[in-house]
Amino acid sequence: MDTERQDWARGYAALRRYTEREHHARVPYGHREAPGPHHLGQWVAEQRRAYRAEQLDGKRAEQLEQLGMVWDTTDAAFQENLAAARVYYEQHCSPPRNWRSSPASGWSGRRRRGRSAVTTRAEPLGRDGSGTPRLGTPPQSARTRARSCAGPGARWGALAY
């Protein structure tokens, strides 16, 4: 077995142990998994990079997906927060503003801020040069996320277009 295949097999085995223990495959970048310690967070980030660049073998991508691999963590976090905000809206008939018991309050407030929250140029995921939270890149992803905020009865300010 060549070194690349061995490295991949070790990373996959480490991710499998992690998902069995943690019940998800969202490994923090700095996470190390014993034995070794294996730099699992970096390995997972490299698999995501290879997937986006269409350099990850289809069989390997399927194996990772079976473990619950999230290819776009920014979009997954967006969708989770949007779902939590919608549940809150259904219960309280307004989007969360000072919903202090959940991180969704800050998230929803950032989504309500003007059209500038939708990027129109490529920039680092989630942030622009000013440090203002954004809906992400590429711009079509930001527009898709903005449209998902706009649903029946949603009053999210400039994003509901």
C-alpha cells in the first residue's frame, strides 16, 4: 500500500472513531485524534479542499458522506441557524432579536442588517475586510441564503426580497 493510501486510510479511520464518539463529522480544524495524535481537523479540511477542487475520488467522497461529512460548513451552520430562527418565529410570531438563550439571536440580527449582508464580490467566507458578518461567497450562495431567509411571514428587513 502506498503512503498516500495509508495516510487516507488513517485519516478515514480517525474520522470514523470521531463520528462514532461525537455523532457528527464537523471536526474543528485544530483537533487531534489519538493514537498518534492524528491531525484530524487538518485532514478533514484537506478533504473538503480536494472535494471543492474536484480532486477527491468519488468513492472516497461517498465513504466520507456515509460518516456525515459536511462539505460546506458555512452553509450548514447557516441552515441550522435559519431552522432555529424559524422555530422561534413560529412560536413567537417575530424573528428573534434579543433571544439571549441561543446563538441564533446574534445570527438573526446579522441577517436582518441591510442589503450589504449579501456579498456581490468574492471575499473570505463569512467576513469582508471590515469584519462585518456576511452571508458568504460565492455571490450566488449569498443570494440563495438571502432568499431562504425570505419565507411566508418572514420580516427580515432587506434580506426578504
